[in-house]
Amino acid sequence: MKKIFIFLVAACIGLAAAAQQPSGTQAAFTSLPVNQFVDSIGKSSVVLVDVRTQKEYETGHIKNASNIVWDKNFDTAVEQAKLDNTKTIAVYCRSGRRSKAAAQALASKGFRVIELNTGILGWQQAGMPVEK
């Protein structure tokens, strides 16, 4: 009985240690499929951001999306955009790669962030509208 108790205590300590986020790890954001992303961006507490290039944005984007390009000037562009840190920032790109990087950067600045995991390609494949 005593061995079981010691084992359980040790297991709990191990789980608690594993659950703590060590310093230097990445900030969290939530990656969502199209249907959940649609539900989320319909809320007034969410700001929608397309992180593709201006040219890509002009070929078609999700309604009400602002364009903040994911590139070496992203941090400066975010500051200039004066994103509201009381709102959730919803980001997307073409396929989900750039938006994950942008989401990570925004989350590390303290923003609450959601990300469209399949990008606008998945959005369009699901039959969702875009505007030009």
C-alpha cells in the first residue's frame, strides 16, 4: 500500500512538472478548422487579419479582413495597425503556414489569437465566400 502511495505521489509530481510551461517555450494560439473559424469571426470581439501579400489579398479575401503582411516588417505593421489587445485576433493566409507563424508572433506579444488551420484554400474548398 505504501509503495502504491509513493508511486501515485511521484506520478502526480511528474505530471505537474510536465504541465508547467518551461521558459523559452512558444506562446499559445488556437488553430481552428473552417467551421469553427466561421463561428469565431462573426463575433464583434474578433479582429480578422489576412497575413498574405497585398497582391494575394487583392485576388480575394475573407470579408472584413485587414491585410497585415507576414514578412520581416510584421512587428512594425502590427504596431501601425494598432490592433486592439482586448479583442481576439483571427489570422489566416493561403494554406496555414504563414498564419501559424504570425499567430505565434502575435500570441508572444500577449494577443489572444485564433488561426485558420487550412488557410484561404481550405476556406474556399469549404465553399465559403471571398471578396475582392
